[in-house]
Amino acid sequence: MEATTVVGVRPIVSHGLKVERALRVKLRAEGVSMIFTRDSDQVRVLDNISLEVGEGEFVCLLGPSGCGKSTLLNVVAGFISPTQGQVRIGGESVHGPDPRRIFVFQERGVFPWLTVEGNIGFGLSKLPKAERTHRIAHYITMVGLLGFEKAYPQELSGGMKQRLEVARALAVNPDMLFLDEPFGALDSITRLIMRGELLRIWEAERKTILFVTHDIEEAVQLADRVVVMSARPARIQGVVNIDIDHPRDISSRRYLELRDGIFEQIGLAHKV
Amino acid sequence: MKLSVWLRPVAFVAALLVLWHIAIARQTVHLLPGPVAVAAGIVELARRGLLLKYVTASLFRVTWGFTAAAVFGIPLGLAIGWYRRSEMALNPLIQIFRPISPLAWIPISILWFGVGDMAAIFLIFLASFLPLTVTAMNAVASIPPVHINAGRNFGLSQAQLIARVLYPAVAPQLIIGLRITLGIAWLVVVAAEMIAVNSGLGFLIVDARNAGTRYDLVVAGMVLIGLIGLLLDIGMRSLEGVKSLRWGYSED
């Protein structure tokens, strides 16, 4: 058993009071660097990133647009190999994508040629038919798409497509979810509802979640820990423990304190 | 409402036919046969047993040439598009062959296959092959990476990825490509038949002019080509209505 710590980075907000369950380390990134070569120019996108995520933990990667946090998520998910360093998940090093860890793209990731049922069942082709039908029905209900089983994605709203993609991911019962700005394209009302839904699902299924966002409020509302990243090349600037229980009161003093702490950390005065 | 959608083009064509008839009746120079003479020509062809024979002959050549092109061209295009390096290697070659009109191949196809069906089929094959290959190449290249990544994420093997992501993702574009290419094939069959064979609608046009300047039959041949082209297009278009393909045609 190892305590959840972030290698090489000192948490900027540390509260002695926080009695964490001793989390087993699920994911460990060690010295990950990523350099892209474009027309003989080398662009350093990730600079020596080390990070640990505990089992069942909800961690947000927060940083400005284009800082490389999505690249980090793609490295961790196994879609691209890092130039240096390595990622280990559950003790094994990552060499490619794996159905035990599903990547949720923005809503564009659903397959437009499949119905809602077809999308949710996409990763279940190895299961016996009865089990498959049962799981599809279960997740259709869970994400509130009852009555839309036979609908194609183009007949769904943005929020429904996003829920569909989450359902497709959950249906294969992964231990980890990687979410890349999943609610970025949604309107602000749908986004708030979706955050609530995601938390409800997370509390029910206790997946380990790594969630990329550039939205400070979103990070503080959702995460156990917020990993603040710098502009490119991305480095970990700091890690903030969000020691508030769910459901979170987003006008409580502690919430505002943590949120403003992150604003300062990023170098933004919280004034418009 | 549905009736009027059909009725509009029918009424317009009828009006044009009437205009055509009046225009021809009012002048004495022999510019073009009138619609009545053309209709009579088609009836005559039918009575002599040539109508069905020529239409079948032309469709037979198009079917074989076009099918062969689809069977070889589409998988080749998909493979080239899938392996980006092969695209870099092969693209210049494709772009050199593309501007060469299929009609430029007529002498060579006669040299290889003699005068007959095979020469015409070969020309249609040539005319359809590269357009289909290029369509398939582009269709693969335009698959959003998120769909391929999602497929890989769910643990699909390469073969499964092709069957369950690549194929459905390219299907809508392939069908558009097939429809356009069938139109090209139909254009080329007529030209090929003017030279390489002695049956079919293209042959009819050349033959009617050579053997007795029967311009009513020339125009009858043109009308038949147009009508069959329209039917082929309607047939291909109906594929675009398939539900699992329709996403590919909506402007999103």
C-alpha cells in the first residue's frame, strides 16, 4: 500500500486534517516527456511529468488550452508513446490502448453509423447475447436514454450524445476512465447536469477517473485532486487536494478558497 | 404533396417536348428530327428486336467493367488510404494516370483484346478504376481519428477494426463515389461502342448515321442513353436512404 503522493511536486495546499484512505496506486507516470517533430522543428509538449493516481480516485488535469494536457492523457491511455519516461497502470507498463481503460472523447466519439444500442454494445461483442442485452439495457437506463434505443446519434442532442459515449465506456466495465474535456462542447446548463451525472456514476461504480479540463470551476467541483499544469511545455505546477465532501456547496467558503487558490496558482487575478 | 414533386419535372419535360415539336414543325431546314419521329424510331427499334438487344449489350458491358473496377479499385484505395506511406508512394502515379482520358486507351484496348466486348469492358474498367480508388483513398483519410482510436480502445483486432470501424465509416462516401463513377462508366460505354463493337446504344448512334443518315434513330439512341442514365442514378441514390448510412449525408 502506498499513499497517494505526487512525485517531485509539493502540494500547494496541504491540510493536515485530511484523513485520506490509504489509496492503492493505480496509475504512475514517471518522467514523461513528449517532443513532437514538425518540419524538423522540435516542439516540447510535455516536460518531465510525474504523477500518481490512486485507485478509485477522481483526478482533474487542469491547464490552459493547448498546454499539452490532452497529449498527456493520450500518452497515459496508450494512444501515443512518450519520447521519454513511462506510464505504469496496475503495475504493468502501458504499450497501447486497452479495453480496461476507456477514453471518452468529446461527444464526437460516438459512432454515427450505429444506433444508441449499437454504440453501447460496441465493446460487448464477446459476451453472450443475453448478457449483452442486459448490460445495454442497464446502461441505457443509467444515462437516461430510455426510449432512444433505436435512435441514431444525429437524432440526439449534444448532451445525449455525451451520455451515450459515457454509457458505451461504462458498459465494458473498465477500471479507469479517461475523459478529455468531455463537456467542453455543451451549453452551460447541460454541462452542470452532466457533472452531476458523472459524479453520481462515479460514486456508484468507483472507477478511477482522469479528467482533463481547462475549466477551474469544473475541476474544483469534480475532483479529489486537481493537478495544475503550466503552459507549454506542460509541467506540473502544483497539486490541490479538494477536501470537500460531495455534494459540494459551490458557494461555501472552503470551495471559494480552493478555487481562488488555483486562480492564483495559474496567475490569474480573479477579477474581470 | 408527393404527387406534385413527381408532377413538376414531368410537366416541365412535357412542355419542352411540345416546344420541340412546334419548333421543328415551323421550319423547313432539316436540323433535328421532331419528338414524334424519335418516338417512332424507338418503336421501330423495339419492333426489330434491337431495342432490348442494344440496351442489354450496353448494360452488360457497364456491369462487368464497373463491377471489376469496384472489386479491385475500392480495396486498393482503402489499403492505400489506410497505410499512409503507400499513399505517398503511389499518389504521383495515380495523378499521372488520372488525366489520361479512358478514350485515349481505345487503340491499346483494341490491340490487346481485339474488336469486341472485352475491349469495351476494359475501357469501362479503366474509366471507373481510378475514380473509385481515389474515392476510397480519400474516404479512409477523412475518417475522424477519434473513431479509429475508439475502435482500438475497445480492443479490436486489425481485422475487426476494418470490419467494424473502417468499413462503416467510409460507406457513405463510397456510395457517392460509386454513383458518380457509374455515371462516368455510362458515358464511356457509349464512346467505346462507337469504335470497338457492333452492338449497343453507342453503336446504334454511329450505325444509324452511317447506314442511311437515320437521324431519328440517332436521337432515339441519345434519348435512351439519357433515360437509362437517369434510372441508374435513381437506383444508386436510393442506397443513400439507408438508415445506417444517412449520417454521412447530413450537413452537421
